[in-house]
Amino acid sequence: MKPNLFLLGAQKCATTSLASCLASTGKVSFGRLKEPFILCYDDVSVLGDCFESEESLARSSKFDGSQVQFGSLYSALYEGVNRVFHFGDASTLYLPSETAAKRIKEFYPDSKFVVVLRDPVKRSLSAFSHYQQRMFPNGSLDDLVLSDDKFGVLRFSRYFEQVRFWLDLFPRESFFITTFEELLSDSGCVFSALSEFLAIDLEVSQIEKENPGLGRVTQSRLLSKFVQISNQVGLRTYPKQYVPASLEERLRSMTLPDGGINSRRKKRLFVEKALLKGGCFRAIGGTAFERISAELKELFEDEYQKLPQLLPEVDFSRWNH
């Protein structure tokens, strides 16, 4: 068994949710590990020494980078998997890895690729939140801009060169490219198009039924804590330091859903939706948040300009540039 579908990334762009949704159909399998890193295990420019704690099938044997070894590792990944249309690998570090791209070109040239891109500023802030305890112990947003970026917090948001490299290696019709924002706001439409791309019936209504959180649930621990507190004490006493200043007034003026048997759940989803639309991340500090966001937006100006030219078929209108 060998992979024929790669969910390339980017990191922090709902690829875990997307892989889960695809796997729930029983027509796509990512085996026993969503991100095995098999094809970029020795790519120092991407992995370096930053992901030593990440699980990888390649760590279990002496790595030689041969096709035989890749085949053996993927056989282990898909052990026990039968009767699926696509064997997938959702290692999000493949997108910035030229090593992985070249190996797929050599060993799995007929594969299909799914790419999800997120507003570079918001992806970077989300990654900052993810790595904050490991990389930014002081929790300062200024560290995000001034750091050596060894975790790729900023570098992995520079999609243009990454995507162009892949498009130079493979035919464009091998790619399905969408945005995180479109996936959240119109998941049904995205899955319908993805169903056609993969040439299988993904049964969109069943995906949405089995994955009710897609499009409205964030993985941020801080946001979860905020929602928990707001459920307990009400929005008028929410912890202000968790929320950008521009969102504060919106939260204060909210009219919550009516009560009832599901009132707490409705309230939580209502708050989450408002926070997601307002751009709330774990990175805290109202005015600092807005200042750093503005600096990042300037930093990624080339991305905002070049990507629509490279990918005219993709809707980038929801990006805040």
C-alpha cells in the first residue's frame, strides 16, 4: 500500500479537522498517524531539532531515504486498512519541504494534493499560541516578530514560494487548494468541490453530521478557558486581557441566544463565533495585539499581492489585507 493523497498543510489551517472529516467517510484513510513526517524526516531545513518530541515512523529504524524503506514505512502506517479509495498522508511540514516534494515526485508522481491556506497574519498568531510555552516563555508578542523563527511561526506563513515550488513539479490539476476561511464559512461547498476532485462521493451531509464542530470550534486552550469563564459568570465580566481591544465593545453589546435545554451550548458557540470573526487568539494584550498584527500584515504584504496572481482560482477575499 502506498499513499496517493497528500494533505500538505499549511500548519494551523484546520488540516486535522479536514483529515478527520475525510477519514469519517470510510473512503479515505490516513492510517494510524496523521502526520508521520516520513518524507521529510531528514530535512533539517524544515524539521531541524525543533520537533524531536514529535512521533515519526521513520524514528523506529535506521533511516536511509530509499524507496524500499518509504514503502515499508507506509505499509506499517496503513497496516490493517482495506477497501479505501485514497491512502493519505497529512504531514503539514511537507508544504515547506522541498525534500518531501522531490521524493513524492520521484516515488509517488500520480498523487493528488490538498492544500489549505490561512491569512498569514492569523496563521502566524495561531502558531505563536501553539508554541508559546516552548518558544516564547515570556508570552510576548514582540518575541514573535523578533525571534529567530526556528519553529517556522513566520516562515511557514510565506506560502507563495512554497506553493510555486510544488506547482513547478506537478500539474496544476493534481491540486485542490482552498483557504481556511472558506472552509470555515462554507464547508459544504468546499466538500462538494473536494468530492469532485477526489472522484468519490463524500456525502457532505454525513460529514457535517459526524463533525459538527467544523467551522466553529477552535483548538485554542485560552479560548476554551474564556468560553468556560463566560458560561459561568456572563459576558459582562469576561477576562479583558484575553480579548483585543477592538473586540471588547462587541462582546459587551452581545445579545445572547434565548434560554432552553441547549442554552449553554448555544451561548458557547455564539461566543466562539464572535471571537473567531473578531480575530481573537491566545496571544494577549489588546493594543499590543493590534500593533503586532499591523506589523505582521506589512511583513506579509508580498504574500497578499502575489498569491492571487499565482492562484487566481482561489478566493482570497476573506483575508484581512
